[in-house]
Amino acid sequence: MITAFLLITADREHLASLGPRLAACPGIVEVYTTTGEVDFIAKLAVPDLEALAALVHDRLAEIEGIAATSTHLAMRRYNPAEIQAAYDLGVD
């Protein structure tokens, strides 16, 4: 499973409607509105790079209101509960 984060800049007239449309896309598991340079951050979970390419380049291209995107692949995941569980088992 590949996890990626998609930073999305929206056309101003579509800000209110874009979030729910993004959240309805298969492969997008969470969508957040944000402050700063981008309008939305979406968390993607797809089986492989081909599915990621299809989602970002094909599916999202069909959604009106997206002005720009930037895709960031997740490399490692750090979860405090999982780290503590490893120490509890004696993993160094």
C-alpha cells in the first residue's frame, strides 16, 4: 500500500464545493482544508504507483476547480504508540 499526501490549490469559486468532491474519490482517505499556501491536503492510500498515477493524473484532472497540485509520497510512518510497543517488546 502506498500512502501519499496531495497538496491542492483550488480556484476560489470552487473552494466550498471541492472538499466533498475530493473526499468522494476512491483512493483519497482524508481531506483537510488548510491555512497557508495550499487550500487542501488530501491523504491518499493506493495499492501501487500505477494506481497513484491514475488517481492524480486521470481522475483528479476531471474535477473542476483544481488549480494546482503537488504530490508527496510517504516514506516512513512514525506512530508513538507503535514505537512504545516495540520498546515494550525489547526491540532496540
